[in-house]
Amino acid sequence: MKTRKNVTLALLFIQTLLLAQPYAASIGNTRMYYTSYSGPIIKSTAKTLSYPFLKKVGGVSFEQTLSTDKNLEINYIPTNQDGSRLQLVVDGTTYYPEIMDWQLKPIANFADSDNRAAVTLLGENDEIDSASYYNVQYHEALENTLLGLRLLQVDLILLDIKELHELPKDGEGNFILGTGEPNVQRADTTQINDVAEFMNEFSTWENLQSWLFTDSDRTI
């Protein structure tokens, strides 16, 4: 999503009072408005997840880097068709993974940074009434990008998965799609309903206010 520089997004739920104002995008009934810029996301450079980081940032972060003993070379071939510009040479064999520039370029810029925090709903901004808004902050590589918006949806989705699983729409109600993405089809909601049922049960547990999803036990 291309926007002007030095802005941030605030999420405003539909039952609040600013519905007549123009908005940047929406996911379900949750609308996103541009507000004054409140600085980059807090940096996460620790080797392991820490409680202070989780408490202050939350959100989406990528905390480890894949290591390999293979001879790996990575190239970008701008003359290739979009989607085939990433070239990997692994032990002398060349591959062209299918990945579009709207994904590839922010990922490359993110990987080139020491900061592994990607997006958070818990950004600070004195101009925003925290009772009505979430103030969104991004890693600088993800600001004003469609990939950043999709990662925001990852952070947001469990607040109400039945509503927030839908792809974001622009201010005119059109789905915001990246190059190469097909038209949206109605999805099977079986798994969505299962997660919604779990979240309803989770909300009844005492002394629990938030959740953490992690793939730390997976081998990539």
C-alpha cells in the first residue's frame, strides 16, 4: 500500500464516532486511518524473546535466522519477469523461487536490518485516545507496503477472527491485492470457526489477557 512518508496507521473500531472521515483501508468492520507519525517500531535485537520486549511491543517479530552449511548465493535479476527475479544458487544448482517484488523487496530490506520486530498494535502516540484506537507502528522496511499491511492483519486477526480473516480493502471497498494475486474467493470457514470457538473459551480463562503464537519448535 503506497502512501506518503512519515505517517502511521491507527485502527478505529466501527462503533466509534469518526466514521464520516476518509480512511486508508479496512479489514472487516475495522477501519484504518492515517495519523501523525509516531516514530519507528521499538527495536528487537535480543537473541531470545524477552518478557520486556513482549510486554512493550507484542505484535509480529522474526527472532531467528536460518543457517545452512550449503554454499548459498542470492541474486536479484531485475530483467526477469516479476515473480522470478530472485535467484538462488545452492551448491551450484540455480533456482528461481516464485515470489513477487511487493513481497521480496520489503523482506530483503527487513533481513538487512538488525531489528527483528515487524509490526505492533501497541505504538505510542499522545494524540490518540488509547481507549478508542490501536496505534500501529512498523519496522521501517515495512512502512507503506502491502506486506506490512498483511503482517498487521496477523497481529490483529485473533481479536475477532470471523471478521478479521478477510483481506484488507481500500477506502472504496475494493480488495487490496498484490501483483499476481488472484481474485478473492469465499473461503472454507471451518478452521476459522474452530479458532473462534477456542478464542471464546480462552476469553473465559482467569488472569489471562493476551496470547503468543510461535513456531520456535519447528525446524525450517
